Amino acid sequence: MGYNQFLNPMSREEYSKEPYLAMLQRKLEEEGRLMPFSRGVVRLCVTEKCNYECVFCHNEGMPGVSKFLEVEDIRTMLSAYKDWIKDIKLVGGEPLMHPQFDKVVDLCNKICKTSVTTNGVFIKKWFSSLMKLRSVTVSIQSLDNKRYGQIMGTNTRLNSVLNGIGELLNAGMDVHINCVVTTKNRMELEGINEPLRAKARSIS
């Protein structure tokens, strides 16, 4: 968490004297600005890395992006605002690509109930950690394998993701579906959620 002269409302000298987040909080209060986490909802982007190249994503064409948030940095941020945080949502990139996703989940769960939004490819890898969460949201833009690959920029077979969803459902997890409307999938939008859940259960 290095000093950033464009984002920090303090000088480099002030930053070096005491923890960044505590100083930032005081500065915001003094200026009458909205304090971070004032609504209690935190969207924590744990990594910019993703294994997909969705056509609608701002990271399209950037497969080399590989940054991820260190666990200790997450601990520092959450500790500074733990009294205000009521809800944590883990996002990315693809959050399940974080090499220490299990530790991230355990850390966040100590603060409050946590959920995640994922493309679902690594559900089986992190299944036990995912079962500790309040809910899992999986982004699926089509139930047609070819169209799924075209929109999400991947060779991953849709059935492998549906299989993971089915296992989560069968284990009692609260699973939600994200679907971004495009000209390629608008014909599927009516009733995509329930057919998808049914298909996921049948595969698993």
C-alpha cells in the first residue's frame, strides 16, 4: 500500500508518520466528506487477474494482468474499518484466481458474512472455502456452449461450470446468477435462471 500523491489527501510526510487508513479517515471527517464504508458494504477486488476475456469487460484484451491484493493488506484495511463493515463482497478480476483465496475467505468471515462473484471455473478447487460464504454469484451469459465461449472469450466448457454450480446447490449453498444482456444472448433471457439451476443439478 504505497503512497499515491494523486489519491491521498495528505503529504508524503504525513503518510509516513502513522497508518494510512487512520489518517485518511480523519482527513475525510475534517473535510466533511463521505467516510469509506459508511454504508457498511465493501466490494473487495482481491485480484485483477482473470482467465476469461469477456467482450463487455474493461479488461478485455489484457490477459497479462496479474496483480492481486496481499492478504496482509486486506487484513490492514478490514481491521481499520471493522466496526463499520456489515457486508463484504469479493470480486475481481476472477477472485478465485487469488492464490490464497482460502485465507481471504477466513479473514473476511471474521469481520462479517461474505459473498463472492465468480465465473465458476474454480468452484471445485475452492469448494470448501466457498461453502463458508453466505452466497456465491456465478456469471453466466448463455446456456449455449458456443455462444457462452464467444461472449466470455473462453474455451472452457460450460458443463464444467454448471457441474460446480450443481455441487454448490446440492450442498445447500445460496447461488445467484449474473447475466449481462448483450445482442448475442438477449434471446435467452426469459427464464434463464431456473433452467440453468435445473441443468446444473442434473449434471451434478
